[in-house]
Amino acid sequence: MGAFLRKNKRLRYWERTLQKLKKERELDGDENNSNYMIWKILRVSFDNLKVKEKNMFLDICCFFCKDVCPQGMSKERALRIWTNSKKNIFEQDVEFMLDTLINQSLVKVDKDGIIRVHDQLQDIGKSIVEKEMEYKYTRIWNLNIDPFHRSAHKLEGLFYNNINNNNINEIRSASFSSLRFLSYDVGISTPKIIVKILRTFFVLIKHSLSLKYFLLDMFGRYKLNEELVDKALIPTLLELDLEVCSKFTMLSNELEYMTSLKILNLKDCSSLRLLPTLVRSLHTLKNLNIKRCSSSTSLPNELGNLTSLTTFDISWCKSLTSLPNELRNLTSLTTLNISEYSSLTSLPNELGNLISLTTFDIRGWCSRLTSLPNELDNFTSLTIFDINLCSSLTSLPNELINLTSLTTFDISLCSSLTSLPNELGNLTSLTTFDMSYCSSLTSLPNELGNLIPLTTFDIRGCSSLISLSNELGNLTSLTTFDTRECLSLTLLPNAFGNLTSLTFCDISGVLNFNIIINRNSQSNFKNTSLKIGL
């Protein structure tokens, strides 16, 4: 209620609100139905919303809540669904409306970016849709609630599972001209019913002028005809999610008609052999996920046409041996994930053209990769660089000097690295440096003492490391320092006592360690959890 009144400073507004509350709730005496009374009070906030804000709130209560969308709906995805340039509803407008709901404490966005709504408010929203004619039949999350075929033209969203033969005739006779999003979980439906339903639905939604989001959940547990999916590829679609379609072998060339598509999720389509060359038509695509498409042996050169692409995940594609040079055209790309790419032997120099890249992940089992291209010096926007477990990598290029925006650098388990370039001292934005289990490293460059913002430094398991330089005493922002299992390390530098921000230091598991910390230095570690032992 405080959030509801926060922006209204006029006394008269507050007085009218109080009068409205008095009509809905007796201020004295016991309440016969406390839930009903609470709903009446909270309904005041809903009634004060504008029409578009009300519709957004009802979408969240009916579809983006935990009992309908268990994984939660991200703010980013929801904004895409609500945006409709044809109706002059733009992303900045819908974000402003969502902020209004947040500021009035009707919904919140958690730390992971997922939209959440309180159970009481969710029940209110669903009750409004179920009982009030203005909203009835606009949103359906359970086909057993009520037949909808007579009012299907009003339907804006449909999330459903386990449809049976009794529902199919209703669906077949419906006209979904206003449908904005559709989610189908096959649940325990039989393959025969699934085919029957999909054929019906794909014919109907071709006539929808508003469909933005289409999800087939666990579609891949059955062998179905790829043409069924093709019929869903309509021009207005923003997102196509075919995750875990493990029996799906190819996408048809009809993909070229998906001219508005922004997200294509083919994650865990383990039988998918290749992407069609007509993927070049997806000029609006921003996110492409082919993670664990283990049957794919190559990527089409036409991927270079996806100039709007910002996120590309090809991790765990273990049959891919190379990346096309045409990826150099993806100048809008901010996140590239090629981790767990066991057949990769080299990175094309052309990757240096990806000047917008902020996250580059090649960690884990890229065991054949022996070097990084010098052209990585163009990654001046890169903030996260992860090459964990690239066990054949023998050196790092000096050109890393240009990665001045880098905040996280992970070279852990790069067991063949024997030295680090002095130029790493120029990475002056670095806050986290993980070089744990780089077992061939014998020394660290003195220039690491220039990394003043560094807060976490992990050198555990660097079993060949003999000494640490006094320059590390310059790392006055360091809070976590882990030197466990540095078996050859025998001495801490005198300047170790300068690390006055240290809150955690673990030097356990070092067999031959002579700890030398003078009395003055000891007083600097009063806030430090210092763990010492074998």
C-alpha cells in the first residue's frame, strides 16, 4: 500500500483511497474470509493500473508464475514477447510498464533476472481472468478449466500439457487470431495424439498475426516428421525453442520465412546434422544455441550473414573440427561459447574481428588447442576470458596486453603452460585471476604486481612454482589468496604483510613451507581467515 501511494502526494488522493478501502473491508471486528478481504484490498492496486499494465500483470500471474513456467520467465524474454513494433509497442515502453509494476510491489525481478509474483497476487490475477468477462478466455493455462473454442479469437496466450482426444476437437474448431505465445509440454501424451495435435495447431497458428513465442517442451522423446515443425515457422515468430528434440535431424529450408526470429534454441538436438544454408535469411537473429548438437560436423559459411547475432553457443559440439572464417562478420557478437569442443585444433585468426565480444569461453576439454591467435588483441571490450582445461596450450600471446577491459581471466588446469607473458601486468581492470593447477609453471612475472584491482588470486595446485615475488605485495585490494598444494613453494615474500585487505588465505597442503611473517605483518591480518597446515 505504501508503494501504491508513494508517488501521490495530494491529501485528497489519500483520503479517497482510504474511503475505497473502508468500503471493501470492515476496520473493526473479525473477518469471515480473510483471503477474500485481502484480495479486495490488493485489488485496489490492480484497478489503478493502465490497460497495458493490467494485461502485463495478468500475463505474469497466468503464464510466468512458477506453477505454469517452473523454470521462471526471464525479464529479457518477457520484454521480447510484450514488444510489438507493428502496434507501436517498443521494448523501452514495456520495460517502463514493468518498472511500474515493480515500483508498486506487484511483481519483482530476482537477482537472476527472473520475474516473480507473490502467491496471493498470482491467485488474484488468475481469478480475474477466470471470472471477469473483460479478460475471460484471453489466457488459458489449463485446458480443463473451461471450453474455449467459442472465444478463441480473444486468446492471447496458451500454456498447456497432456492434451487428450477430448480437447482436439475444441482446438480444431478454434481461430487463434490474437495468439501471442504458445507453449506445449508433451507430458505423457502418446505419439499418436501428439502428431494429431501438432498438425491441428500448426495449421491454425499460421493465421495468427501476433504469435511471438513458441516452445515445444521435450518434443524430442518421439520420432516425428520434421515437416510438422516447419508448419510453425511463421513470419511473426520471435522465438523458436526446440530444446531436447533429440530425434530431430534437420531444419527445413522454410527457415528463411522466419524473418522476425530473434532466438533459435536447438540445444541438445543430438541428431541434428547441419543447419541449412538458408540460415543466412535470419537477419534479426540475436541468440543461437546449438549446444550439445553432437552430430553436427560443420557449420555453414552463411552464418556470417547473421550480423545481428549477440550470443552464440556451440559448446559440447564434439564432432565439429573447425569454425568457418565467415564468423568474422559477426561484429555484434558479445558472447561466444565454444567450451568442451574436444575436436577443435585451432581458432581462426578472423575471430579477431569480433570487436564487440565481452565473454569468450573456450574452457574444458579443448585438449587439442595448442595456441591462441595473436589477433585476440582486438578484443578490447572483453571482460571474461575462460580457457580452463586447455591442457595442450603451451603459451599465451603477448598481444593480451590490449585486453584492458578484462575483469576475469581463468587459465586453470592449463597444465602445459610453462610461463606467463610479462604483458599480463597491463590487464589493469582484472579483479579475478585463476591459474590453479597450472602444474608446469615455475615462476610468475613481477609485473603481476601492477594488477592493483585484483581481489581474487588462485594459484593452488601450481606444484612447480618455486617462489613468489615481492611485487605481489602491491596487490592491496586482494581479499582471497589460495596457495594450496603449491608443493615446491617454500617461502612467502616479505611484502606479503602489505596485503591488508586479505580476508581469506589458504596455504594448507604445502609440505616444505617455512612461514615467515614478522610481528608487524601479523597485525595486518587481524581480519584474515588464515588457514595453515599440511
